[in-house]
Amino acid sequence: MDTTVKEQDLIKQGAMQSDFFQMSDTEKNNWRNTIAAKTRAVLFAKGQPLVYEKEGSMVAEYADGTLIKL
């Protein structure tokens, strides 16, 4: 049984302006930045922190800019 997930399966249909595999590197970077900003906005709107790795430690960033080391 093949358990490999194809990249095409990870990209949600309808959210992209153009085909990911046809984008230039500049377009991909702009798309990644847009996704990051949208993710941050959605989490903060729900009162949730954005959790990520910073300088080797996991941190939770809140809408007010507070960073808490986890």
C-alpha cells in the first residue's frame, strides 16, 4: 500500500490565484507570506496564540505581542 502524500493533495482547491506548480519563485514567496499573515490573523481573532520555534525554543505569540516561552 502506497502511503506517500502528493504535494497536490496538500493544496486546498479554490484558495490559490494560480497553479502552485506553475508559479515563479517570487510568486511562491508572496503566497507563503500571505498565508502566514492570514494564519496569524485567524488565530488572533479566535484568541489563540501563534506557536512556533524561535532560537531553539517553542514560543507562543499573542495578539498583543506577548511572547511566552513554552
